[in-house]
Amino acid sequence: MPENITKTDGDALSKLIQLQSGRHDIRLAWVGNGTADLLALVNAHAVQARMAKHLWNGLRELMYMPELREMPEPVQAQIMSIVLKAQALTELETEEHAAKLAKPTPPNGARA
């Protein structure tokens, strides 16, 4: 399936950033200036990475609390399910995304 890049405006660097971001399903408000768009992309990634790290660390701390063992089994099971599901979905999405990026893209938006 060909990629549909709806809009790439700005200088060459900005267009490249927009194109590659689109391939990675990253949607931001691009300004058309390569340097500013790169900073926005890096900042958005950093914010998401920090949030994921803090959520993951918090959940991990919860799993090691002795009080967790005192919680009802359905609550314990749900917490463990969240962790296992997050790991599995991350692995599946990473593999799927790698396969998507490995497919050759037709030049100039031509259909394969």
C-alpha cells in the first residue's frame, strides 16, 4: 500500500522530517522550518518517553509493594495483566512497524 503524505510544507529539512514522521505515525503541527520542526519532534518524543518511563516505574514500584499481596486477587490479576499486555503490545507494534519500514516505497508516490 503506498504512503499517503497529505501535506509537506516548508524547507527541505522540514519536508524530510514531516515525511519520516508520517512513516512513524507521528503527527505534530509543523511550522515548515526544519530546525524548529526538528526541535518540536525531539521535544514531543522526549515528553512521551519521560511519561512512559514514569508510568512504568510507578507500576513496577506498585508490583513490589507488600500491600499488593493484600489486595483482592482480581485487582492483582488486572495489574499483572496491564504489565503483560503493555509488553506484548510494544513487541508486536515494534515488529509491525519494522516490517512496514522495511517495505520499499515507490518513488514519487507512484502506486505499486
